[in-house]
Amino acid sequence: MPILESKIKSGVIIPNIAQMLERHVKVFRNNIVYQEKRNEKYEGVSWKELYNNILNIAFNLKQYGFSAGDKMVIFSPNRLEMLELELAVMSSGGVAVPIFAYFHKETAELLINHSDAKYLAVAGELQLSRMDNIQVKNIFVFDKLGKKYFSNQYSFDELLVERTDKDFSLNMLEAPDEICLNMYTSGTMGIPKCVQLSHKNILSQQAALSMVWNLDETDRFLSYLPWHHSFGGIFELFTALYNGATYSLEPGYGKDPAVILENWKLVQPTVFFSVPKVYQSLIDLTKHDREASEIFFHSQLKFIFTAAAALPQKLSDEFERHQIPVIEGWGLTETSPCCTITDPTMKREAGVVGFPLPGVSIRLADDGEILVKGPNVMEGYYKNDEANKGIFTDDGWFCTGDVGEIKENGLKLITRKDRIFKLSNGEKVVPSDLEKLIELKCHYISFAMVVGNGEEYPVALLFPNKKLLERPDYALSPEEGCFCPRNLNELSRCLRGCLHDANCGIGQKFAKIKSAMIIDDELSLEKGTLTPSMKVAPKNVVNAYRAHLENLYGSENPVDNEVYIIRLAEADSVLGKIITI
């Protein structure tokens, strides 16, 4: 079996986070490292200020009994205090454990207790109200509160008190293989797993990227990606820190493209990391709006980076029309996270995610599963013997769970191994193929999910882009073949042709969908139906909309949404029916 490797050698790997910070504060001392928006303008902290705060936090944590190997759960949205605390913990021999800021009580308690953390930091009252049965030594709160929820609750300000020992230093001698970050997976297919990552895992990624990307202290990042997830919290954040760039927080957390564009004008990012759904929304805003287009496609934008799903060719073409390179990548939390990136000078192909980063090797198992080896690969899952079984081959390759193929222009992704399902007749269906075709065909569908394990035929759940439906100024070109629906009833009629075309794009007759349902609802991080990288969480969606799925197979279960059922009796005919609940 051929092995895919980079022709470029990796750069020198900095041994640990503490040494990275010490080097950078000497070089970038007065440069702005991080900024947040306050009173309609961005205000930031310098490397000197950030480093001093990190030293104070590390020193004061020690006074609270924090020692090497101790874990600190950080239950908060992105903010300066979270950044300072996470870096202080990681650079003083501890293990940072970030979790999603808006987890419900059951999940938050489950992960906090599973982590075995002695220490906990939270944003404020919302997070404190979502905890009860937890076992931690101390709790630190970022917000200034007038009330105590727990007897062992302290203000984060107490960790910022100027240290009394001016000779105090971070743990410069920490071994590269020591664990410094425990990060829970997004749980795309079920309960999150706790990935253990070392200094070497994280910093080897940056050593590799430094050989292929030309980034430095003049670069500007505008970011909304959450730090509890590897895309934002490792790949993007440490790319900015490692290169001495200025990292600007997008306070809307990517939810509103108009807000992103507003902050885009202020920051003028030179690089931007995001997912196809957000790029689609941003480009939609620039259509028929010259000013918005000039703001977004500005001349200093070096490249955009996309991951989580293939960027549709139409979106890629739009960036390239403005001479902005598009780079795609692939990886997992378990691989810190990036394994491959595309070469923007090569012609793009849908699904192709490029060649391995320097130092990373890729090969395929007999069943097409992608196997990875390199300094970026985790040690294993924390407290999960079942998940650790068979996760590495006998000769040390990590089994990713993704299926792909090796082509001349790099690795091509096909789907998740555990998303392939069998129909009752034994035929295998790759649902992602049809999902991509549906989403590509209809701009008004935010997410499509095809299921049918053990059933006679596949069906689809379709979630509309309601913001786009409500925009009277939005219009597609005639060649795109859409009459621009303005409500769900019109969308159901519009989709007849879209679903027909998508079915025609699937070669196997058995893999074509026979029923689809438009659901007047939104998938979200808060509901657990979307992952932090804005991908559908299949198991959670199935559980949430089980009654809807059963209706597609002929049952008559009551549902609490307005739904539009589309029956496809034959490949070339569609019959629509509306059910209002």
C-alpha cells in the first residue's frame, strides 16, 4: 500500500508551550497579541502584558495548591481570561480541559467529573447555574459577581494579583511528550471522547506549517471558532500565537454574517479560518452589494482556510476571481488536528484535501480507512479503554475512522466509516454523496441528512436556510435554475427539481432517496445537533427527529414542527404534500 508524505522537511519543534511564550515575549514584546471589541472598537493586550498575566496566574495557582499534572476545566466562551488561564496551566506543567460554554447541566457535570479535574474556571452565572454534583477543589469565576454559588468559589482577579516572587518562571523543562491539553471530541457519532494531547503534538503542527505558510507578526486573524474545539482552539489559535500575529475575537461567534462583515471592516484580516456554511453566508451578503464586496475581498487577504466539509466550487471560484487563494485541510482532534492541506497553486477537486503536512505520513487500510502516523498524533483517549481498543494498528498507525482514496493531487475524502449504512437488501449507501449533491444544488438548504440503515430505501431530512428565504434582495442567476422561494411552501415546490437532479447524480439506483422532509427547525450547537465545526451530529439528529423519520417511512407520529413531505415515487417525478401540525 503506498504511503503519502510531504516532500518538505518539518521545521524545528519547540519543546514546550512555556519556551514558545518566553521566546515570543522577547521578540514581539510590545506587539498586540490579542484584542476584543469594546465600545465599537478593538482594544488589545501586548505580548508583554499577556506574559506578565500568565506568570501571575501560574504563580497564584501554585498558592492554591495547583501542581504539575493537575487538570483545570475551563467552562467558558472565548475571552481574554480563558486564553490567559489556558496558557498559564499548559506552561506550568498542568493540563487544560476546555469544554463548550453552553453545555446543559447533565453534559457539563458528566465531562467535569470524567476529567478528574481538581480545578474549574467558569465564565459566570450561566455556567455556575448548570453545575451541582461536581467534585473540584477550587472554582474560579471570570465575571465579577456579587454572590457565591459554591463555598470554594473565587474571583479570577485573585489569580491576576502581582506575584511576590519576581524570579518565578514557567516550566521551561517540561518534556515535549507530557500531556498539556485534554480536549473532548465533538461527539459527531455519539458521546464525546477525551483526547490527550502533548506539547509536541501541538507544536509539531506549527513547526510543519511554518515551512509551508508565510505568516508573521504583521498578520491579522479575525476569529469566531470556539477554543474548546480543535479547529479553533489548537489549529487557528496556535497558528496566530506561534507566528506572533494579532488575534482579534469576533464577538458574534460566527452566528450572524452581517456582524462578521462589520468586524471584518475594522480588523481587515489577512487570513481567515472558517467552514463552508459561513463562507456561503458571507458571500451571499456580498451579492449585489458593492461596498460589502470591497470590504470582504480586500487586497490584504492572503488566503482563506476551510475545513469540516468540501468548499463548493462556486464559492472557491468567487474567491479566486478576486485573487484570494483557497486552502483546504483535513484532520481530527486526535491529530492536533491538521494532517493535510491543499496547494492553492494546484487545480481544486471536490473532496481532495491535499498532501500531508511535513512530518506526517498517510496510508490506506484494505477497507479504505485512512491511517495516519506522525508527531501530531495523540497518545490515546483518557479513561476510555473501549475506545482505545484497536485505535492503533500493530505497527503504530492511527485509525482515523475516515474513508478515502489516494490520488495524484493528494488525499480524497469519501465519508466517515461509521456513516456508511446498509439497506434491508444488504446494499451499502454512502449518505454523504447525496447530502453534498442536495446542499450544492439548493442554496436554500443549510443541512441535508440522509439515513436509512436497515430500511428499504434512503430518506432525507432537510433543514432550510430561513435567513436566506427571508431576503427579498437575494437572487440567483438564471443558469442556476432556481426561482428564489420566499417561504417553506415555495421551497418545497422548488426542491422537486433539486432532489430529482441530486438523485440523477447518484449512480446506484438503490442509493436514491424516495422521501424527503423539510423541517421548520434549526440545527445548533446548543441542541447538540451541530458540532463546533458546524457539521451535523448524525446520532443526535436521528434522536431529535426520530418521529419525523418514521413519518417518512409511512408512520403517522405527531410532530411539533411544520413539515413539508416530498414523496419521490420515481426518479423523474415528485409528489408534494404539506402537513401542518
